Amino acid sequence: SKFKQIEQQLTEKKAHREKSIPEIEKSIKLVRHLMQKKEEGDSAITRYNLADIVYAKAEVDCSQGIVNLWLGADVMLEYTYEEALELLTAKESKAKQDLEDVTEDLSFTRNQIITCEVNISRVYNWDVRRKRASAAGSN
């Protein structure tokens, strides 16, 4: 039924949101770490992924105050730490609000599915009783 399709779409959307929020939080934490290193005048040493199981060690110069953010759809942009933090924080709050909205919509859809199934059963039972009464009356 249509409600089942909507429920499936909302479930997928919820799973996507639940997956993206921790990634955004991790990015915010990383930008704050880079900001702290910049204030201390240090550089950050990290490992980054070259391939599936191949990592390389790198020293990141934090003094420039610039970070590149992957925005998706093959788009990466350069931001200052402050701009990146502002963008990621806005993205995080929007993702959390979307998750809350999707959860409410999913709950509403599930309630509608239950209501429809109960009503279908009632109509079916009413029809069965009507046919029995009609058959008993003709005998």
C-alpha cells in the first residue's frame, strides 16, 4: 500500500540522518581541534586514508587557519576555521531537526497504517456477518 511505501522511504531517510549526524559532529570536533592547535602554535600530526587499508602519516600546518570541507557531489571547498565551524554547526542543527521531523512523520505514518488495517478488518468482519445473516435468512 501507499503507506507502506511512505514508511519505507521515511525509514531510509531516518537511517541516513542517523548516519550523517555523527559524521558532522566528528567534523566539528576536528575543526575545534585544529583551532586549538592554531592558538597553541602547534601543528597536528595525523594519519589519512590513501586506499582501503593504506594510511599515510602527515603533519598539518594549522597556522594558516584553513580547512577543506567535503560537501558531497564531488565538491570540496576551502573555509577558514570559523566559517567551517559555523557551516558545520548549522548543518548539524538542521540534520537534528530533520531527524526529529522524520521521526514524527514515521510515527504518524505507522499510526495511519494501523488505523487503516483496523478499519479494513472491521469492514471485512461486517461483510462476513452480513453474508452470514443473509444466508441464514434465505434458509
